[in-house]
Amino acid sequence: MDNPSSSLLDFTGHLLLLSLLAIGGVNPILPELHRFLVNEHSLLSNEQFLALFALAQAAPGPNVIFVTLIGWQIYGFIGALFSTVAICGPAAVIAYAATGLSERWQNQRWFIILRRSLVPVTTGLMIASATLLSIAANSTPASYVVTAVVATLMLVTRINPLWFLATAGLAGVVGFV
């Protein structure tokens, strides 16, 4: 990927394909995005990928800003523009079409089965994303312990996740992780 314009086109084309899985957010495509950007093309370091993800999560608004930040980081303004259109465009068209079709087919048995069958697919993609981010962010046994404790508490309690985030941040500040 020596030619910058070719790289931008490859990146944009990859995002266009990923957008077909990213309806509802970018979290399901994180593992593939990480593989493409960090492992395969070395466009970002692991640390840059995590920092941009954290920044996007901290910012108000939709989490798709993560892809815009990646485009900006790698290719500047034009990269931000191309990446945003590539990730949002196809998903918006599909969502618009699906809404009309789902109203028409919502009581059809095959459509109910299809809709229900997408739940485990989405769940699997979310688990893969969480696993990837955990592996990429954790570097010590203590950080793995913090991740496991927070994940368990998130599953079994209804405590606001911001408390867990604050506690984990405090653990990092005092040098525990």
C-alpha cells in the first residue's frame, strides 16, 4: 500500500463492505477493522486504534465517529469524509429499504425467523469485538483481572457502567494496572 490514493481507495472499499455489517453501530466490525488497519496494513498501531476508539466512545453522539476519526488520522480531511460516507451510506440505504420491507413482511413466518436468527449473529460479533478490545488493551495480569471483574459486574448488576469506568480509571492512576 505504497500509493496514498490507492490506499485511500482500498480503505474506502473495505469500509463499504464492512458497512453492510455495521447497521446499528461499528462495534460488530471492530475485529475486522482492527485486522485490516493494524495487522494487515499497519496503517495504525494497536495503541492508536485503542485511543481513537476510546475518544469516539467518550464523545457525545453516534459511535460511528470512530471510523471518521480513523479516516482523519490516516488520510486527513478527505479520509474523514470518505470513511464517513463509506460506513454510513450503504447502511443508511439498507436501513431505509429494510424498514419499508419489514412493515410489509413483519407477520410473515420466514421474516420472523430471519429477524430472530440475526440476534445470535450480532451477539457473536459483539463478543468478538469485546474480546479483541480486551486483548488489545490488557497488558498485565492485573488489567485482565480488572476487565474480568468489570465484565462480570456488568452482567450481573444494574450499576451504571460509568462507575466501573471511573473505578478502573482510578486503578490505572494509582498504578494498579
